Amino acid sequence: MLIVLLGPPGAGKGTQAERLVKQLHLAYIATGDILRAAVKSGTALGQKAKEYMERGQLVPDEIVVEIVRERLADADCAAGAILDGFPRTVAQADALDKVLRDMGKKVDRVIYIEVEEEELLSRLTGRRVCRDCAATYHIKFNPPRVRNVCDQCGGELYQREDDSLTTVQERLQVYREQTAPLIDYYRKQGVLEVIDGNREMEEVYADILAAIEKGSD
Ligand code: ADP
Ligand code: AMP
């Protein structure tokens, strides 16, 4: 089963994916996490991606498509995967369809998490992420038990540089222009499920699970 989580930055894709992969035993592919790890370790890929990410722009399609193509070939993806933050352009979605077709697979469900813009701003500017395991918290909505310490691995929490107010605004603009067209793209394919993400994490999670189960009937 191949599930795409679609939605603006801050919609809760990573938060919901953390739960879904545990419950459904699917591989997890978050292009943002992969790119941040590459930037941190200073690889050639990371050096290329860094300037785009700092500005809130998208990394070029060919770079992210290659990352996902390679990752989907890993053994842990055989039973299925959750894609978080990919695809983000129509060109990426077309490329994903082709990669999957070559593997005899397809996108089974696209979970579009819809959240109002004002809410996105407070979610993103209050987000904290674990340096070691990338688990996500929020200073108000989902605080860790101990301030700035990850509940899961004890790692240090930090604020992403691109979660500053100016970069967040740029990222939302990029989303509207380049990623939002994917809503219609997947609606036309008949795989789109729209979820109201303006609610408590548990309620959103229950709806997502129901949408996935409905899809596998
Ligand atoms: P995305 O992966 O879509 O960018 P995240 O999952 O990182 O979004 O969530 C963004 C921020 O909002 C995080 O700080 C997270 O803890 C918080 N968050 C996620 N879902 C909810 C929710 N339903 N209600 C309130 N805060 C949420
Ligand atoms: P995210 O962690 O999903 O919020 O992504 C953080 C940043 O990584 C984005 O603002 C982009 O610069 C880059 N990025 C992540 N996924 C993609 C993608 N599919 N296409 C292009 N850039 C991406």
C-alpha cells in the first residue's frame, strides 16, 4: 500500500505519519527529513539542497525524484510506504507515477490534510524537532515532558531555521502555487481523501485511518 500525505507545511503530515507507520507497519519516506540529514552531514546533495531550503523554496524536481526513486527500491518499502512531503509539484507526481508503474505499483491513497492558514502559522512557528530522531513537538499543542528534550530518545529539540515567520510565509506561498494543484491531480485519479486537519491530533488520526481502511476495501 502506497499512501501519500498531502497538505500545506504545518498541516500535521509528519505528526500523523509517526503514528501511521507504527500502526500500519509501513516504511516512512519524508523528503524534508532526508534533505535535512544530507545538509547536516554536508554531502554533495546537502550542499545543493541547502540554499533552496533556507529560502523556503523547493529543491529541484530531479534531485528529490531521484531520492525517492532510490528509497522506494529499499527492502523495507516492499510492503508499502508513506510518502510525506513528496510529491510537491505536478512534475514530481508524474515522475512518481512512472517510477511506481515500473515497479508494478501505484499510489493507492492520497490523504489531503486541510488546515486554515492562521492555524498553520502558529503550528509552524511553535514547532520543535528532535535533532536525533526527527520526532515533532509543539511548544503549546504537543509539548515534550521535559522542556527541549525528546520524549522518545532524549535528544535535544530545536527550532527549524525555516520555521521563522518570514520563511514560513514564503513556504506557504510556494505551497499555494506549486503543490496545491496536486489536490485536483489526485482527485481526478480518484484516490483523494480530504481530511479536516483543524482538530485535535487524535481526531484527525481517526479520520485518516478510516479513510485508509475504506480505500483498501
Ligand atoms: P507537517 O509535517 O505537515 O509540516 P507537522 O506534523 O510537523 O506538520 O506539524 C506542525 C506542528 O503542528 C508541529 O509542531 C505539531 O506538533 C503541531 N500539530 C500537528 N498536528 C496538530 C493538531 N492537530 N493540532 C495542533 N497542533 C498540531
Ligand atoms: P518539509 O520538511 O517537508 O517541510 O520540507 C522542508 C524543505 O525541504 C522544503 O521547504 C523544501 O525546500 C525541501 N523539500 C522537501 N520535500 C521536497 C520536495 N518534494 N520537493 C522539493 N523540495 C522539497
